[in-house]
Amino acid sequence: MLGDQMAINYLGRINPQLKGVKLRSVQNLLSSTRMKAVICPAYGPPEVLLIKDIPKPSPKKKEVLVKVEASSLNSGDVRIRGLKVEGFMKIVMRLVLGFSKPRRPILGTVFSGTVEQVGPSVTQFNIGDEVYGSTGFKQGCHAEYLCIAEKKVITHKPSYASFEEAAALPFGGQTAIYFLNKGKIQELDNPGVLIYGATGSVGAAAIQIARYYGATVTAVCSSRGKELAENLGADHIILYDQEDFTRVSERFDIIFDAVGKTSKKECKTLLNPNGKFLSVEGTDVASERTEYLELLRQLFEKQNYNAVIDRIYPMDQAVEAHTYVDTGRKKGNVILKITDSSH
């Protein structure tokens, strides 16, 4: 405390405007330039993660500063943290993310929050706007603040959605829209769609998006996920822990592997002659687009899309959250609550 006061006295000598300023005022000023973030200093198990106090970013002229309220923790985050890819993809991931450690140590690709500051050239957002979006490989969402260009993947969050619900929409929703559009679902008349891994964040979204496009949906999930698949509106459910889904008699226009654990070869006999097999596994990375967020907002506001949340963890329990996602047993989304509501 004495050292802090000596520093303040010194500041008063070099800048008369600061003379006599109170210690608490300076501490508040300093704290307003700092933020807490979940840092991943090295690839490894959940225990590598640290909560650190780091400088708060400032928006550039075309950026907004978002006070992050919530973020999702998804399979992509744990895959980056643990570098959980095989073969050639591990080399690709190291080149993209950092060879010996993450080049961008703040994980998290999805956010919801409030615009706290806008750059001088920003026209689409105002201070106080409630927004949600995604940052892709730039990450940085598991922190109290982030800066993002207004032209990137950000828009106003759905009306009546909580910040936690808004944070549960982009990852699974955008991925489902991307792959189902790749399968040209919008061009098919009452398509038959099978979704493997139907109760994860991507699969749960895919059930709802496929139904929006008028599909008859068959969900493949475990017995634990049966109730969720029913609630999401799946027309048929196959429990993979009770039967072999590849032996069913139905044929499908689209088979979407939402978890990357089956293959086109295994599913070949289930496809119609012009049917398409799609998978999140491989080199094809789902695009993130503002138009996808707008569609998700529209569906949510019309009550045609639900935010599926398994668990919510405070930011300081990031290790526990990663440990849970690592089990592969989550249903829907795991959310990190970034802002402490007690403050």
C-alpha cells in the first residue's frame, strides 16, 4: 500500500493534474484497463488452463468493444487446447494455431454480450446494444472483453434470449446450416435426413434446422439422449447403444455425421442414389456468416429453434468445464458465464 501511495505521489510531481488523487481512484482507473481471461499457455489437458489478469483491448476505428457475458465451450475449443487431431491434420493445426503452443492463447469462438465502446467509423452498432457472434480462428471469447470489426460475424442477439441462450446458438447452429446447405437440403422436397450424433451441440441444431427445411428427421443418439431428441422434434430415433443404425431399411437423401465418428463407407447402403454423406470430420470447416446468425435469430424469435444448454460454468471453473466436455457426454452446449452477476 505504501509503495502504491509513493507511486501516486510521484505521478503528482510529474503531472500536476494527478496531485492529490486518492489511491482508490487510481486503483479503479488501473482496473478499468485490465480484464480476466482464460489463458491456454500450452497444448495439453484441461489443467494447463489459467485465469489471468491481462490488458483490456481497445477498439480500432471500425471495431466494437464487447463486454462478454457468456461464451460456449465446444468440441472445437477442447480440440485446440489438447491438439486432438490425428496424422496430417495435426501438422495443419500446428501451422494454423501455433506450432509449440497456441499463437492466440485466449480460447473461445462464440460470444454474447453488450457493446461497451464503438470505434469512430462504426455505423451498425451503438453503445448498449446486446449482441452475439463468433470469431473463428481468431478466438478470444473466453475473456471479459473482446474487440471485433462490425463487418465480421456479429449481430444483435435474439429478443428475449438470455446471454447464455444467445451463446448457445452460433457454434452448432452455424455448423448445421453450413453442412445441410452443402447437402442442398433447401432444394429437396420433404427430404429424409439422418443425423448421427444428434444430441451434441451440432446435432441438436441440425435436427431443428433440418425440420425448418421440411425434412423428415431420423436421429441417431445414445439412450441418454433419447428424451432430448424427442423434445427437439426428431421424427424417428435410433439408439446406437441398442441397435446398429446401419442395418435399418430406410434410405436417406442426406446423412450428416455431426460428431465425426462414422464414415461414408459405413453409411453407403443407407443413401438414396443421389444421396449425400456429410461430416464435420475432415478438412471442410464450416463457414461462419452473419446471415447464419440472422437466420438463427429469426428462428429463435419465432420459437422454431431452441437453445440447448447442458451445463453452465462460471469462468473460474474453466478447467472443470473442459474436463466435462472432454468426456464426450455433453448434450447440447456447455456455457461459460464470463461476467459474475454478483458484481
